Amino acid sequence: MEVLLEELDQIVLLLPVQLSKKHSRKQNKRLIIAYFVFWTFFLILQILCIQLHRFYILINLFMDGSTLIVLLVILAIVVPMFIKKVNQGEVGLIEFLGKYTKTANPGIVFLFPGIETLRKIDIREQVINVPEQQIITRDNVGVAVDGIVYIQINDPTKAQYEISNVFMAVINLAQTSLRSVLGTMALDETLSNRETINAKLLESLDRETGKWGVKVMRVEIKKLEPPKDIQDSMSKQMKAEREKRALILEAEGYKQSQITKNEGDKQAKILQAEGERQSQILQAE
């Protein structure tokens, strides 16, 4: 390795001799550029050779088994501090002394421990459960409501630095929006217009969460139940309605059967009278 460095030194020292008055200015300019390019390459190669030589010396020093094991253990502890992994479906926010500097894509990320930190943000579509709450409708009936919200983070920097806890913020906003929407509707409307409620909630949430770098994909109401006594009253009402419809259908059936029977009797009498008249005519002839 030392012989190689000496030969490179000789080549570098001989390069300025090539610059002479025999060459034109343009040729000398090209030689100067070539000289500096080669000199830069030589310096890089020299540094690389020195580092390789030092590494070779270290390997010779640590050839015994116990020292080599200790070295490997140290490397196993230190290397993960410098190398981090960002999984598919995530992005990494790199901070330098607490200040955001850049965003890392999925793959291997190299960091300086103690100076740089990595915050992983999941950018896949996620499901948030909205806890059950009691809401008073327009006609003063309390209903128990819960739901789910599907969101996706489309701006990781805003989701991390514009608000302290984006998921808790979405939950609280969803609960508030539920109270606002259902509070303007009667009980019957809330039970029969779930699609309308979902659409209104989606529009409201998506408008408010945009500043946090969050996109609301879907909103679904899971549970919408009135109190037990209201459910019993509704059940009795439905039962009464069914019985009423059954009685009406039964009366309509009886009416139709009587009409049909009377029509049959009438037709039978007409046919009987016609038969008697024809019989009298035949007897007279």
C-alpha cells in the first residue's frame, strides 16, 4: 500500500512538468483542469488507503476471541443508534436538535444519536372509535349514539406539529358534530335518516380537520338507541299498527267475500229465471 502511494506521488509531481510553452493556451488550460481533477482523485484515494490501513491494524489487534466478541457486542449496541427503519405505510419526520428538518420515506435512515431524532407517522387509513354519548333530539328525547370515523393523514408535518394529539382531537370533534347534527332533528328523523346524518358529519369533520393534515374518508353511526321506555312505546305502537292492519285486511277480506257471494247468488237467480222463461216459451210452442 505504501508503494502504491509513492507511485501516485510521483505521478502527481510530474504533472506540472507537462505544462510548457510548447502547448497552446487552450491545451495548457485542459492540462490544468486534468491536473486538479487527478489531484482531487489522488487525495480521496490516499485518504481511503490510510483508513483501510488503519482498519487492517485494528483487525490484527483484536484477533483474539474475547476481544472480538466484545467488539461485536459494542457494534450491536451502537449501530442501531445510528440506523433506523421506516416501514411501508409510514413516513419518518427527522428532527435536528428538536427542529424538523426533513421527511424520510420508507427504508433505512441514518441518524446522529443525541442530535437527530426520528418520529414515525402512520399514513395508512385508520379507524377511530367515537365513544357512546347521550344526545337530546329536537323533541327532547335522549338517545345513545356512538360511531366510527375513517381517517387518513395526508400531511404528516401538520398532523405532528399543528396539534398535540390529532386522534383525540378528531374524537372530540366527532362527538361535538354528532350533538350539533342530531340536536336539530326529531327522534323519528334520526332513526330513519342515518345516511343523511353520516353525510353531514363527513362534511363537517373533513372541513375542520383539513388544517391538521387529516382527510376524513367515511363516517358511520354504529349505535342509535332511544331510552328503554321509548323503545317499549315504539314496540307497542308498531304492534298496534300491525294489529290494525290485520283487522283492516280481515274486514276487507270479509267484505269482498260477501260481495262475491251476493254476486254469485244474483247471477244464480238470473240464470234460474232465464231458464224458467225459456222453458215456458218452449211449452207454449
